[in-house]
Amino acid sequence: MIDLRFDQRFDNIEPFDEKIWLSSPTMHGEELKYMEEAYASNWMSTVGIHIDKIERQLAEYVGVKYVVALSSGTAALHLAVRLAGERLYGTPQAGIGSLAGHKVFCSDMTFGATVNPVAYEGGEAVFIDSERDTWNMSPEALEYAFRRYRDVKLVVYAHLYGTPGKMRQIRKICDAHGALLIEDAAEALGAVYCGISAGNFGDYAVFSFNGNKIITGSSGGALLTNIEEDARKARKWSTQSREEASWYQHEQIGYNYRMSNVIAGIVRGQLEYLEEHIKQKTRIYQRYKEGLCDLSVEMNPWDVENSKPNFWLSCCLINREAMCESVRSEKEYLFVHVFGKTCPDEILEVLKEFHVEGRPLWKPMHLQPVYRNHLYITIDGEVSTDLFHRGLCLPSDNKMTEEQQNKVIKIVCRCFE
Ligand SMILES: *Cc1c(COP(=O)(O)O)cnc(C)c1O
């Protein structure tokens, strides 16, 4: 344990009075106005003008024909996975998942919510390693996986931390193997690759409006697709699969996944500030890049020529030569500090002492006990395992001032002393 009182590296630095967050909601006022409109008109449920409005706005912004506003990004992923499953393998009987008995290629380094819906539908996630260039799923490893497991027809791909993956290559590989692509763009709203918005590459794509995303509805999500029939199905499934009849008639399994008009009001207000948030996040990233340039670290990389990330979270990777000895068990860690070296767990512990929130990178799915018996495809060493070992997310809150960020940078620098 770090004890600031006895650690000379941190002499003369005081903890922050107010906590510096990793990424917290940033409200502007319009959100409240639209919520009040919903209240005043009594459209307080899952129908209303805010829902219609944000569906149209998102469709136009991303360039996709249909958007269905839902209760969460996870709900959107579940519907996307079921739509893909039924399209590929037909409609199953009630109680049997649409992917039962089928393998699905999934990003390995991501949030569990990306891949859990495959299990909801009875599928078997096969994890594909990351690439060094963007930390997203490696196109080469995906191509290898398709050659190794020839009957796989579905890919679930996540853009990490707002950095778009190499979607032209990924799309081409999926097309060549006749596979559908689900794009988890939960972290990447507003990011662009080759002039095309994240969310416009998959057969189905997903956004999240969870509280720590680049814009938020407090919760919420959206499903995007160009397939009219599937948009209609998603809408129906999300509202308990009611048939048009005077009583509750059900021909399919349904869910309670629709977004509320109140939440949609918040999202509507936030959408007006998306570009501003991206600008703020970009500046935060640039300041870290400059402030940490003398340390033996790299910032999270992106395809500088072709992509424009939304810089949702700034992350850094400690170079191997600057890593002190450290080990992690399932839930605990140990490290031995030596001069000039540190590790993510030490930096995170120090930040916490100063009242600053950081986070390890996503723990790869193939290392999660719940998925431990699943396949993991890697062609270049275990890239995702290595990133997890050496990387961390730095506080990237929109409301962090330049002064506060300079202090965070100073604290991180001192960890290397
Ligand atoms: C946040 C997130 C989700 C889940 O979104 P919720 O709205 O919280 O359900 C899914 N995938 C990724 C990559 C995320 O970061």
C-alpha cells in the first residue's frame, strides 16, 4: 500500500478537494428543458416526441436508415445478436437461443457487455486478439480465425475507448466469409473512420448512453441498421412482442427494452453538445500526450491517417523497460516499486490517494473466469493480455480543468521516480 505521508516522491502535492472522475456526466441545461417538456405533456413513458427526435437525429448523424432507441447499450446488443442469429439460422423455438450451437467471433479486449449477449442467445463466443495499432480486434487474427473455423458467420466487434478500428479491412473479411458484423460503438459515438461514422460499418450497430459515455441519458442505448424488417422486429421485441390484437397476443418472445421519453429528452439535450464534448476530450488527450512525453509510456494509439477518434478515454501504456515487477491474481495485485519504474496498479493506487479516479484497461474476456473454457485466437503473442498488464485509463472527465490535469500529470510523473 502507498502511504503518501512516508513517500517523498509526493511531497508538496496535496490531494484534490473534489474528486477528479474518470468520465462523469456533463449536463448543460437543455436536458432539463426536454425532461420538463416530457413531464408537462405527461409523455413520461416509452412513447413520445423525444424518442422520435433522437432516432431521426442519430440516423442522420451516422448515415444509417433506422435507429431504435432502447433502455441500454446491452439491450441493443442483445437485440442485434438475436436479429443476426435469426437471419443466419432461422427462428428458434421459445426458450432456445437463436445462436444455439454456433460459434461467434468476438473482440477479446472489451467490456463484458459486448460479448454476454452471445451467451444470452446460446452462442459460443470465440475471442479474437487485439492489434497493437488501435488495440481493437486484429484483422489478421480474424482472417486466421475464419480460415480455422470455416462455418462461423457472425462477428461482434467493439471500438475501444472511442478509437475506430480498421473497419474497411474488417468489413471486407466479413464479406469474404459471408459473415454478418455487429459493431459495438458504445464508446465511439462521433468517431469517424475513412470519412464514415462509427456505427455505419456493421449490419447492426450499437450506441450506449450510460452515465460515463461521451454523452449520456443517465442510461439508454440505440440499435442501428439499414434493414427495415429488422428495425421493425427490434421495435416489436423491445416492447414485449405484442401482436396487433385487442388482447395481449404473443407469437414471439419479447423484452422490456424500450427507451423512456424522459431519458430520450436527456439524450436529445446532450446530442447538441456532442461535438463540444469531443473537442474537450481531444484536448485532454493532447495535454496528456505532451505532459507525459518524457516518460517511458505511449498513449493509446490510433490510425492517424484514416481515423478521427472521439477520445472518450485517454489511456497510457507503460513501456516494458519501465515496468516494475508486478503480479495479478484474480482479484488482487502486488508490485515492487523501484526507482524509474512503476506499473498500472501503482499509478492507480497513487491516483486514488489523491482523490483521482483511473481504471485498468478492460480485462480481456479470455482471462475472465466465466469465459475461461472459450477459444482465444492470437497470431502475434497475446497482445490483449500484454495491454491489460501494462495499460491504464487516465481520468478523462470533460469538466477537469487544465490546472487539475497538470496536477494529475505531475502525480503520474512522480510514480516513475
Ligand atoms: C458501455 C458499454 C456497453 C454497454 O452499454 P450499457 O448502456 O451500459 O448497457 C457495451 N459495450 C461497450 C464497449 C461499452 O463500453
